[in-house]
Amino acid sequence: MEELFRELIEYIGDDYCPEQESFLSMLLSDATDEVVSEMYPYGFSSEKEEISIKERAIKRYKSKIRKIAQYHYDKQGREGVTGWSESGTSVSYDASGTPSSYLRGIIPIARIV
């Protein structure tokens, strides 16, 4: 997770300030949770399993987690908005949450009941 955090800071560049650390940690945690939810749509049998799966998700889908966090960093202040226009520039988003295209390629784990 430390490497993802450093990469996110590098992405932000000159706009980064240490006061953003908790916000960036939250973005990475939320992005990891989204990937894990795609991998395990039926939940976990224990807290230990959840921790193990999160570690596996970070190893396997690191770039997806980073891109989701970057997307939400760029979109801060416009949460819930699907489109806006300012000074002749128009922007539209797939949805108010993470676009499904960011989650494409994540292979869900099936459970036999």
C-alpha cells in the first residue's frame, strides 16, 4: 500500500501537500474495497480472509486500484455529478461512482454453496 501511496503522490505532483495524506489514504482504501468487492461479490467468511484478499487484490490489481484512486482524486468536489461546464470546457462522467470500465478485467471468485 505504501508504494501505491507514493505513486498517487507522484501523480498529484506539485499540487500535493502533507495535509492531504488522510484523504489520499481514504481514496486508496476505497479503491481497494471496490476491487475486492468485484473479486468477492458474496463477501468473506472471516476478517482474516478479508485481510488476505485485500493483500491479494493489491498485488494482482495494483494499477487498477491506483487508477480508481486517481480518478476520484481528479473528480473531488464534483462527486455525484455526471457532467458540468465551466469557461467553455465541458466534462461528462460515465456515472457518479467509479465507471465500470475501471473494474473491467477483475475476475470474480465463485463460491460453491
